[in-house]
Amino acid sequence: MDSTQLLKGVLDSAVLAVLEDEDGYGYDIVRRLRVAGFEDIGDASVYGTLRRLYANGFLTSYVVPSESGPHRKYYGINASGRAQLKESTATWRTFAGAMDRLLGTRRGERV
């Protein structure tokens, strides 16, 4: 199965979950997602998601100056973003549970 379509459906939640632990800048967020198991995640997908989540009011942003390179734009999750993450987590768990039951039933397993 091509995971690209699945990733599109969960990328907002994945980014919010990464930022729930600690604020981060674009490439740092990409790196943390890859460490978490999203090895094939594209930089452009994450940057687009950050812009959309910010525009939708789920993230805050601030710039941190750097003496060794360009300034970095950091993102942090806010109260609206935490509420969205809570809602999307519940939706994901319901969906994943249904799929586990369906796939387990097809293989003759009990889930």
C-alpha cells in the first residue's frame, strides 16, 4: 500500500503531536517526524502543513536570531492546536480500532 495518501490524512496531527512536546523550526520538525517513523516525509509537505496550521490558528510562531546563519522561524502549539490534536487523536483511535478489528477478522484473529 502506498503510504502517501495515508500520510496526507495524518500529517496535521503528526505535526501537532511533535510540537506538543517542544517548539521547533521547519527542518527540526521534519527531522523529528523522520525519527518518529515518517522517513519519507517531504520537506515541502511539512512546510505547507506548518503554514496551514498557523493560518488556521492552531500554531504560534516567533523568530529566533542566529549568528551562524539565517534567523529561524519557530512554531509552537497553542490552546486551539491542543484542542485540535485531542479531537484528531480521538478520531484516529476510533478509525485505527475499526481497521484493526476489520483486518483481524479477515485473518481469523480476535482483536
